[in-house]
Amino acid sequence: MITPEELLKKAEDAMQGAYAPYSDFKVGAALLCKDGTVFTGCNIENSAFGVSNCAERTALFKAVSEGYMEFISIAIVGGKKGKIEDFCFPCGTCRQALSEFTDQTFKFYFKDGEDNIASYTFEEILPHSFDLL
């Protein structure tokens, strides 16, 4: 199985494809499926900001569109001009989208500019997610 460090490296690589001409804040994500498959994503901005998409949802939507719906973890990195300085936490919309396909043991991995790694379970990062089930 892939290590958190390897998953974070894939997120960093994905960040290079970000299209962020408005915020100049580039984000990359790497989503690990239960079978070991990894889907990556980057943020894609648009001048009509509502149609922009975050890296985390890009990776998630790619995976789901390919028939993958069981996930173990996600690595997320980001920063101005693509330079990682601090941990880059997912927005509420991405947390909610991921909650549809994960359980409370799902792991989030982050890396800062000093190569420190932080990890959180879904329960720690979104303790009261909305769920109809």
C-alpha cells in the first residue's frame, strides 16, 4: 500500500496542473481508493467563481466517474504560486462531498513547507457532517 509521503508527493505533482489565474493559490490532491488506485486532482478556477472546482472534488469526481466509490485517504497540498508553506485544509464543500463516500476513519494528510506531515480522521476534521442515511 502507498505511504502518506508517497500520496503527498502525488498531490504535489497534481498541484503543478492547477489553473489558478485569479487567486494564484494552487492546490493538488491525491485520493487513495481501497484497492490502491490513486486519483489526483488540481484546482481549476473560472472568472465566474461559482463554476470553479477544488482539487479534492476534482480527484473525487474523477474517481467516482470511473466507478470507484470506496476510499481510504486523501493527501492535500497547496500554496500561493504553488509554493507549499502551511497545511492546506479542504473547504466545507469538499469535506461534505467526501463525506458522501467515506466513513469516520477516512484519513486526511497534509504537508507544510517544512515537510511536517499532519493527519486527521474524518471525524476529527468534520465532526458533525450532514448525512441523510
